[in-house]
Amino acid sequence: MTYRYDFAPTPFGDALAVFSDEGIVSFDLSEAEDPTVPWLLENVSARLGARVDPDPGAADELAHLLDEYFEGAEVRFDEHLRFDWSLAEGFTLKALQSIQTIPWGETLSYGEVAVLAGHPGAARAVGTACRMTPFSIIVPVHRVVRSDGSPGQYGAHPERKRYLLDLEAQRR
């Protein structure tokens, strides 16, 4: 399998996009100010068990979709991109695929996603799946909220989650 990477701009900084022959494998909003730091690629390479090579332009379609999304268009990334789910398995995979069905501008609680994924009572596991997603933004884990309707966290960046929820709420 061939793995390649490129960067795509977001309002939060450039994100590392990794692709395989099957589709996008990872979309990572880095904690680093410089997304080219080697540890990002080392992490993905180690998880895939393969080398990831640069491919300028590989993220062009994704960058275009992100531009539309951040301009307020109701983009469903799964309608435009093929996903390679190599970095998700078991319940995490089921939860993330269930999350993809949440419509633009709507939210579900962690418990509601657990039910959709076939495991009622696994709300905490849904939270873990959201935190561990290999697909920031493009699998809309930001649409998963606490049972009281409050946003909750988004990794270490709850302000990003609020930004994404507010962006989608403007177009409802």
C-alpha cells in the first residue's frame, strides 16, 4: 500500500492529510504550530506500519471542500471523499461511522450515538472514539455533545468545537 501526505489549511492552522490508495486515512489538526514537525508523520507511519511520503497537491480536493465548509456550505465529506478506515476498528469504527450520519447543524448526545452504533450504555466509549478519531472535522465528532446539550470537549480545544458548532448553526 502506498501512503502519501499533504497539508490542508483550516482556520485552526494547517492540518496533516494522509492518503492511501483506498482514500483518506487521517486528517490531523496538530497541536504543533509547525505541522511539518517530524513527530506527526512518525506517529501516523507507526500506526500504519508503513512509510508516508510527501505528495504536494494530494489534498487539493480536500482543501477545496474545507474552503466551502468554512464558508458555510453544507459539505458532507463522506459524499466527496473515500475513507480508508485503517486507523479505526471495533466500536471506534462503528461510532465514527454512526457520527457521519449526523446532519449538518444538528447534534446527538454521546449516549444517542452509542445507541446508533449498536451499544446502548457505551456513551463514554463514544467519547473516546471522538477523542481518538483519525478524521478531525471531516468526520463531524464536533456534533456529538453531552446529554445536557452542552458541547463538552474537543481534544484539548473546546473552543474549536464551539467554533464548528456555531459555524453550522449560522446556516440552519
